[in-house]
Amino acid sequence: MTEVTSNTRLPTIIDVEASNFGQGGYPIEVGFIRSDGFSYCRLIKPQNDWTHWDAAAERVHGIPRQVLENRGQEVQVVAAELNEHLSGSTVYSDAWGQDFAWLSNLFEAAETVMEFKLEPLTALLSDCQKSVWHPTRKRVEHMLGLRRHRASADARVIQMTYHWSNGSQACQSPHAALGAA
């Protein structure tokens, strides 16, 4: 008989919104939700040399550059707050390559070292979770009714999708007809 176990500890998830999706992009908002449920979100004031802006990216995240200039926090403040809340922990991203580049850009501009480890979320997912990820995420997004594509909201959706996909009947049942875990 196969014993079914599930990891009930939720991973800390981080998400970064950026000025564009390609070269020259820089972070404009960062948000996370820790395993204990604490969430954080900050707009980031662009540096003087962060000038590349993509209207298509703005349509996705809905944050005009003027809002960042008026209400964004300095990179030093955001980097210090991230280190304060995440120091020594492993944090996961569903877009590791992009988020790593944007966070590196943030910490470099702040002239400080990132004191947490960033890993791809896929490192935590079973094959079964990967197979049910997209329909599970759609259900989570529908359930939460989120209308904004923002960093902390996205982090919450990702964390909840991890939880629900990990607990899905297909991924937890040892019965062959449902798909063994």
C-alpha cells in the first residue's frame, strides 16, 4: 500500500512587475507572501537611468510610470525591507529567470546584497502538480476574483495554486485510476 503524504507548509512566493518584458526592463513593483501568510507589496521609484518603458507591459500591470515616480519607494528602502522580511529564507518564483534579473537589478541599484535565495517554483512541483497547474490556477483566480495584475496578488494566486494543486485528488490518491502521486 502506498502512503500518501502532503507537504502542508506553503512556500514563500515572490512576484515582480517590470517596465517591460525584454532587454532594458527594470522592476517597478515587488510583492511576496510568506509561508506564514504575511504579505508585502511595494511600488519602486525608477532610477534616473531606468528609462525603457513599454506600453504593452503597462496595459498588463496597469501601473503608469508617473505613479511610480510619485508614489514609488527608493530602491534602497525596498531592498532593505525585502532583506528584513526574507533574510535567510528560500523564496520561489514562477518566472525565475525574469524575476531573478529584475531583483538583481534592484539590489545592484540599491548597492546591497540580496540576503535570501531565489529558486524556481518548478523545483517544488511534482509532475502531477505540473499537469494540473494551469486549470488549478484558473480556478484560484476565479475564486479570488482578482481584477488587478499586481505583484502581491499574483504571489497569493501562485501560493494558493501550489496548495490546491498539491492537494488535488489526482495528485494525492494512490488509486491507479486517478493517477498515483
